[in-house]
Amino acid sequence: MTDKELLFNSGILVEHREGAELPPMDLWKGKKNGLVVIECPQRIPCNPCNTSCPTGAVIPFKDINDVPKIDYSKCTGCAMCVAKCPGLACFVVDLTWGDEGMALMKLPYEMLPRPEKGDRVQCLDRVGQVVFESTVEAVTEPWKDSTLVVHVGVPVDLVDKVRAVRVVK
Amino acid sequence: MMSTDVLVVGGGAAGLSAAAEAASCGARVTVLESDLQLGGQLIKQTHKFFGSKDEYAGTRGYKIADILLDEIRSAGDRVEVHTNVTVTGYYPEDGTITAMRGEEEYFRVSAKKVIVATGAQERLIPFPNNDLPGVYGAGAVQTLMNVYGVVPGKRVLMVGAGNIGLIVSYQLMQAGVQVAAVVEAMPKVGGYWVHAAKIRRLGVPIYLRYSIKEALGSQVVEGAIIQEVDDRCSGIGNEKEIDCDIICMAVGLSPTVELCWQAGCQMKYVPHLCGYVPLRDRTMRTSHKDIWVAGDASGIEEASAAMVEGRIAGLSAAMSLGFKGDPGKLDEYWSRLGHLRAGEVGEKIRAGISQVMVDGWEE
């Protein structure tokens, strides 16, 4: 077993693959409010990303074990799936946001303290390393079930790296 | 003597589902639960469940317990519930069940049909100093944190990266406890990949092909030594010292099946199902004509499957007494189980179930 396989087997996405793909760039870069990025490469019996999607962008599953497939033309970046996914595997990335070179990420958050707009956050990559420091732009609670969606600005070249935030209080 | 149509032993995910289903057919149901409250493991689960809407996917476990309890309440006086009551024996001569309320009061129960939904027990693995205070089972850690609001310590080494180890690690972090590391003897996490990713991105290392070698400390846990292991789980060096005051064991569960043994149910040792389990037919009936089984007692699996098995057992037990139930529901429940067990992670379960299913029982 290679180191790369072992790393993947411990929960790190080492390369994009089925169920964990990035949106097509031509559509993504002009899509206001962003597009969903799902990282769910293992077949497991789970489909709330589909059932929570108000626009049908997460395509209905033939088998509940299928990995999610996305019709990006229907995705509005609403982040309902971000807050519903039991695996916290859905994120939204808006490349049209803010100044040149910056993007808005909408990330799921279930830790304390509860972040508020203006709070400083550390942006963490897939192994928990701090790759950027940013500010909370907005916090929503789409399903009123304690899973928050935290909006933070990150440099465009980090949107495939940042996967969590830690609030600095 | 207490008497009932359907006795459900265990008020967890499987037992509550079984009770709700049997009562919905019109049966009088009694649930005996050894804990002080109903809900079993569900009440400790603060994370959102997987599965489909039918299994309450996307809903937190303790909320699912509330949903099941509402369903039980809506059955009115058809369901009688006793907590703090442990079933202590089954007497095959006349089918009498003995039970104990608290530590004092013994009583007998006469039931026409019995559904064994007794769940599972945690396993531990041997290592030097595993008797030090600070070595916990994952279930105990969850009970302390999520039922009683007590954090077990400051910094935890989690042993085992199945769903329980991964989820409890996440819950510990939510409670403000540091997770120093997760060790897993296999070359991949046994739980869902997304649960591993969730704690990895918060900086928790998961050491694959590692196991605990020993706990450090004289009065309490003051650390642990972990080491790399080979395919047969033998240590091959590469030791690391982990700074921790808690060692949390999430190394698997064994079905709780003593009642089935006492009743003389045909049992089989099936590693895929994590121990001895009763053979059963499509209605979850065991070789004993009055005894059904559901949930972890029939083989270790996810709570979502336990709830469906409970429905099957409850429906069948009630119908066997002549209560009206929709036999078509059996197919629906089996199709749900089929979906839940269809994936790559269900492979082990499928292999196990195929060894314990019988076409029917000779009467």
C-alpha cells in the first residue's frame, strides 16, 4: 500500500475522484453565490444532500449508496446541503465574491464558541494546518438544528485547500 | 405476575421500534429497560444520522429517540414501559421471564411472545495498565459527556477508527476535549471516510496500522505508548509516546445474547456479526417459536438497521398472535435493509447475515 493510499484511507482527500470533484471552472468562475463542492468519495448508505437540495442540483440517487452527482447548472450555492450533510462533506465556494483573487467559502460548523460576524478565524486545510487567517462574513443556521454555515473570505488559490475554520476568541 | 402479549427486552433503537410496530397492530406490549431512561445508545448520539429519510437521516440521534418515544406514547396504554428493570432469566420449561427492578425487587413476567433487543456490550483489548483509572470504553465516555454533561478528561487517545471511535472523537472535540490521536490497527479506517475527514481537518492524526502498546502512569493514566503493527496486529516497533490523560477504547462490540442462550435458541458464531448470534428467519424469529431478535443482539450493525429490524420483529410477533398487520410491510422493510446494507461498508454485514438466515422453521 502506497503512502498516498494510506493517507486517503485515513480520511484525507489526496486527489479529486468520483464523489469528490470540483465544479467545471468555466461555469464556476461566473456563478454568483457559488457552487457546491462535495467530498464524499466512499459509497455509504446516505442521501440527505439530495433530499435537502431545493433545486435538484444534487441528482437523485439510484441506489442510496451512490456517491453524490451534481448538476452544477441547477446549483444556486444556497448551502442547504452544507448544513444537512451528516458527514460535513458539503461546502460552497463563490469565486465571484469580493476583491480580485478572493473567494467566499461557506463551511459547516458545529463547534463552540459560536462564531459571529467579524470574528477572526483560522482557516484549516484537510489535515488541520492553518493556511490562512480570515474574518467571518456571515453565519447562518439553515435548518435551525445547531449546524451552522460560516462564510469566510479566502484567497482563490486556497479554495481547494481550506476545509474548516477555527474561531480565534 | 406481570403479563403481556409482546415483551420487548431492551428499550433502545431496536426495542422501541419493535414496541411501536407491535402496538400499532393492536398488541399489548411491555418494554423492560435496564437503564434509567429509554432510548439506549440513541440518547448519546449528538451527531446527525446517515441513511435515508425513512431512517431519519440528517436528524441527530437523540432527536430520533424523541420521535420513537412520541410514537410509543401515541399508542396510549397499549405500551407499558418499565425502566431500571433488568431481565435476569428465561425459563424454557414454561417461558417465564424473571426481572429485577433496581437492586431489590424481583418479579416474573408471562409473555406470549418475546423480542430480544438487548443490544451489545463493549469489547476491550488487553495491554499493560489497562486497569488504570482513565481507560474508558467509548460508550462510557458518551454517557458521561452527552447524558450527564461531564467531560472525562483533557486529552484523549482514541483506540479504534470505526464509526464509534471517529464519532466519539468528534464529540469529544465538541465538548472542548483535545483528541491527541486515533490509532487503528487496520490499513484503513473502519468507519465512514467522511467521519474521518471531519476530525482530520481539525488536526487530529489518525495512525493506521498502529495499536496501543501500554498505558503509562501509576495511579491514573498519564500517557500511552502506541506502536506500529503488522497484518496480524503484532507490534513491529516504531513506538510513539502520546501525551494523554484518557484512553478511550472503541474496538468493537459483542452482541448481548444470554437470553437467547437460556431459551435454547440455535446460535452461531459469526465473526462478521461480531460474536454468537441466534439464527433467524425473514421475520427475525429465532429457532424458538416465541422469541424474536432485533438490533445489535442479532449482529453488530448501525442503529438505522436496528430500527428496521425492530419494525420487522414487532410486526411479525404481533401478527403471529393474530393481530392485524400489513404483511406487505415486511417486503418494504427488507428492501430498506437491503439498501442500508448494499454499499462497500455493508459487505461484511451481508456476508454475516447470509450465514444466519434460514428459509423457515419446521414447526
